[in-house]
Amino acid sequence: MLLCTCEGRLVAVAQVSCSFDYLTRSASNLAYNYCLMFFEFVLPVTLIVLCYVGIVLSVRRQAGELRDIHYHYHYHYHHYYYYYYYY
């Protein structure tokens, strides 16, 4: 880990692959597991969610502005046409 100086150890899982040691309850291993969970899951998921919220808010704001422009354009155009055509 770049930001976390804790050291965890790898353990064999079914003699096929290896994984981090989540069963040992030593202080350094718990710190490593918490750092691993925070920096490799919680932080990225939080950033992804915040980015998507920003995108949704931007799209909503833009849609509202376009709706206002569309409304004002049609209101003024039809009002102008009605005024000069019928009077």
C-alpha cells in the first residue's frame, strides 16, 4: 500500500491461489485489512458515486435551462406572430 505502512501477509487458499490474511487478529494485520478495505473499496466507490451525482446534477441543470429557453422562445415567437397577424 502506498498510503498505509501496515504490512499484511498472504496466505494460501485451497493451495490454488493466495489472499490477504483476514483471520489473524494482530494489530498490524487488522490495520492492514482496514487500510485495504478503505483505500481499495470505500474511497473508490465514494469517488465514483460523487462523480455520478455531479453528472446527474449537471444534466438536470442543463435540461432545465434548455426547457426555459424552449418555453421563452415559443412564448415570444407565438406572441409576436399572434400580435402582428391579428392586429
